[in-house]
Amino acid sequence: MTLLSCEIRNRGKLDSDASGSDSFVDEYIARMDTAAATHMELRRALPELQRWQPHPVEVGFYVDKFSAEQHPNSRFWNIEVTYATRTEKSPLDEPWKWSVSSQSLSAYTLVDHQGRMMLNTAGCPFEPFEKKERILIFRGKKNLPKWPNWLMTYPECINSDAVRIQGQSCPAKTLAMAGMTVDEPQEQDEIEFFPLTVELHYRESTWLTVVPSKGWKERLPLLSPLQQQVNGGKKFLTIPIVDDFDQPFAEPQFLDADGKALKDPKPEDIVLLKFQIPTAKAFSTLQLR
């Protein structure tokens, strides 16, 4: 069934009640392509005249009631739409509702509070120390008109951009999508919606993996053109790391920023590398505010 036309016939008078609410009724006449059209087909054909929709001209007025009556055996319908100043809200207009709690996270570290590698007096690293880190758990709820488009693309990811939650700034890589739930549809005031719950874990130190630069081989620059020619034009040569007796070490050695083995390294000499393992997504598109 198709709506052919819908025209306004009469603009109602403004009424104000004792509570200060204003309302008026607009009358329309609609024409469908067949007399067999149903009430629900007419409603679906006129979404702009359904509840909560704004008036096309009167600012601050919204549809409060829609009623329609068909002319007997006719394609024509008389429609009355009551507009009122909005005192209630659609469940879809409810903002994000957030709660926060904290949790102690068990982690392991090789660095001190200044981010420096911890070494013994022989310049060797200790076994990883257990470190307790407190993270924040944000739980947010929002009503959606349908399942979110990002449902299948945001599992187990971290934020690639800085976002704000309840006024709190969360820099990039500090939030992890820990879980989400979309409940079965509910209805309120003839509006269907899907309750969404998300759980985000905030970690001030970020969700990046930090490891020292170590290896069995080192990279040395080839300074002369002849060396580069012999080695196929390469400017660097990667060779096994050996001790003063040209013997390989029993464990990987620390490397500097250029990939050269460090001799008797100090904590401040150790190069720490950061790697991102989870996929990063733009959390700003989720409109979490």
C-alpha cells in the first residue's frame, strides 16, 4: 500500500493548561492508493506524524497523539495530530548512564616507578616482579533503535583516539572494550528500543605491551662503499653477538636504539619497546558522552 498525498486542512487553536503545558491539534487529509489500506499501513507511511516527532514549523512542539479515521469505502483518511510542548522524553533520547568501579589487576614488570629497567649489579635483569595495578571499570547503558552497526567490529579492541566519559578524559590506548550486551527489544510509549550495556576498562599505563630490546644478533653499520658493495648494497650488517672470546652468549643481549649490543648496560641505557597487540578503533564514533 502506498501513500499518495497528505495535506493539512486546519491548524488548531493553542491551549494552555494549569501546569503550563501548551498544545494544539492539526488536521490532515491523506489519500492512499487503495481503499483496502489499514491503519498500521497509514501510520508507517507517515513517520513524521508519529509520537515524539517535532512540528515542522512550531519550535518546541512534538507529536503527543496521532489518530486517523477512514472515509467509508474510500481511499481518503481524516487525521488529527495533537502537538504539545514536550514534558516527557522518548526512551531513545535518554543519555548514556554510567557507573564506575575499580579493580586490582595482576601484572608483571621489569621496570621501576620511573620506567627504568631494573638490573642487578652484574647488569642482568631480574625475574619479572608482580605488580598490582588498579584499573577503572566503566559500565555504560544506552537505549538504541536497533542493534549497533559497530557490534561486530569492536570486540577486544582499544581506543585509537582520546574520548571523554562523564567529563573524564581517557587518552588513546587507555580504554579496552571488555564486553557488551544487547538485550531483547522493549517498548515504552509505543517506541521500541534495544537496551545496550558496554563495559570499558581504563588503564592509565595504556594497554600496550612493553618489552626490552634484546636479541642474539646485533646490527652494525657498513661505513665504506666497498663493504656495502660486498654485502649487496646493504648499509647495515646483522651478525651474531659474541663475547671477547668470539663465543656466543648463553642468553639474549640488550641492544641500543640502533640495534647494537650494549656492553655493561646501565638501567638508563636499556631501550624499551612498546607494541600494540589489540586492534585500535575510534571510540569517538560510539558517542559515549
